[in-house]
Amino acid sequence: MKTQRRKRGAFSLPAIRRGEIERHALHVGAADTEDFWRWLVAWCWHNDRNVRDRTGALQFAAERMGGSINEPEAEATLERAEAIRQHRTADKLAKFLGVTDRQRTALGITSIGSIDVGRKQREKRRREHKRMNKELIRRARGIKPRAQYESSSLSRTRPWDSEGISRRTWYRRRGTSVSPPIPPLESGGTTGRSTSPGPAIFLSAVPTPVPPVRKKGDFRGGACVCGICGNPGANVAYFASGMTEVVYRHHECDRRGAPRELSPSEERQAWSIDQLLSSE
């Protein structure tokens, strides 16, 4: 059976566990004790994908742990690893090997737990370390602590009170107001509402004088060129009022081609425009 070779640099938990087991065995001197078989068995549990030469791989692993075994001892260790119950979780494997938290920290072990510090305590400590590291990064960037920022904020100091003005006026004078100041009206009005008609009702570019043959209230139809309705049969209604001619293009298709009358709102708009232009 052909085994799939692991890509270089890819994450493999069994490979990481094997390296950590070897470092811990070398650190505690497991090869000189009677329980050396525990590290060898644990190493075999995480080398189950090796089907080519498991005996030779175990012998090389024993040498990296600081000991040595012959081929019969390696085969006996493999049989023993298959016979006993496996301990593959982090804390159970740590209990099987006797890994302490101090050894875990000194050797840089991350995939094996410890016998004196539980999983929840390690997670809590890990979150605290991450929080402290992020705080150091923020301080290095020049970010102030929350208490210091709030103590010197404008909401606490309230400089507008010392100047005798409102908060909105103080921000507007600084140019940092959320809403820009209302510009004065050209007509000299006192309200902020503009009396000039919006651009939506000016559908013709320039108002044209009413021809003498046209009377007030005359209508005429034509093809719609606005490009919105897409129907060349739609009407264009022209309303003549006073000295100007205001063009209203409607986008409702009228297949009969007959001119339509202006609505009351359109008549009021035309009257407003007529009054505005006549005042100028």
C-alpha cells in the first residue's frame, strides 16, 4: 500500500507530538529510567501512518531520546503499543508521561497538556497573554488608555462652557461640525429654506420665450427623447405661461400619440417659475 507523503511545511499534529515527546524524554532523562517504554509507546501511537519500516523508525527515535534499543525490543514495543489503550488527548497524554507545566513552558510544548494546570486554566492564561500583547502593541502605536483618553476628552473638559457658547456653535467655529453651516441666501431671506425651485422641475436647459402665435395654456405633443421610457410614442407636453415656456417630459407611454393635460401640481410649478422669472 502506497502511503501519501506529507507536504513540506504542512501542519501535522502527529509529527508535532512526536517531536515534543522526544524533547521531553531527553529533558527528563527518560532513557535512564525503567519507564522509558512509556515515551516509546507514546511515540508509536503518533507514528501509525508509517507502514514501511516502523521498527527502524522507532530505533532512530530512541536514539534521539538519548537511549538505544535493538530490533527485538522495538518489535516488542510496537506490540505493546497496540495492546494497551491509547492516550491521544492532551491532558491524558501528559498524565501518561508526567509532563508538568514548568517543563511544558521550558520546552515550548503546545500539543501536550500538563498534570498540574488544567485545560481551562491554560486557556484563561492564554487569553490573558494575548490581551497583554495586544495592549503592548497599542501602546507602541501611541494609543492612550481608555481612562486617560476619557479624562482629556472634550466631553469631560467642555471648553464651550468657559467661552459661554453652545457645544454646536463651538464645533461649528472649529470647522468640525457634523452638519456644515447653512450659507446665507442671495435673496436676503432669514430662513434656511431656499425659495428657488429644485433642479428636478427644470427639464429644459434654458427657458425660451413664448411665440406670439402661442397662447397661455396651449399644449403640443412630440416624441419623448428622455431615454427613460424608451417609447418613441410617448408625449412631451409643453406649458406656456407668461414669458417663458416650461417643458415637462412625462415617462408614461401614450400609444395614441395625443397630447396630455398638465396635472394641478405641474401647473402650480409652472406658475411658481413664471412668478420667479418675472420678478427677476
